[in-house]
Amino acid sequence: MVIDANLWPGGDFADYLAVSLDRDGSAVDAVLLRHRHVMAGWRNLLWAVLDGGQGEQMPLTDPRVVKIVDRAALTL
């Protein structure tokens, strides 16, 4: 799973996009967690994603999801 933050200008909050990848590096799920505090620990973000009800499902074709998958592919 890759979690990417999009910081809000001038604030202490961010939108976090979590993308679950399979072993081949392809996206299988994407969830957007809106307006979370930037000091949120990775465990809190992970549980929010796994909970399922705390995020907004994103299409795997969304450009933000594709960008994360492309960046992750560079590290595989």
C-alpha cells in the first residue's frame, strides 16, 4: 500500500490517497481520506483505509492514482 499526501496550502491538514497494489505493482484499490491532520500517524491512516467507511473510493483510472502507481513502479 502506498499513501500519498496532498497538503492543503497554509494549513495543518491534508488529503491522503491510499493505493493498494498487487505483487505486480498494479492498483487494486484506491481510497481518499479527506482533511486529515498532517501529524496523523501512519497507523491511524492505515486503519482508516482498512476500516473502509472512513474514505472515499477512487477510480483506478484517476490521474492521481495512476501517478502513484507509476512512481511505485520505479521502486519495484
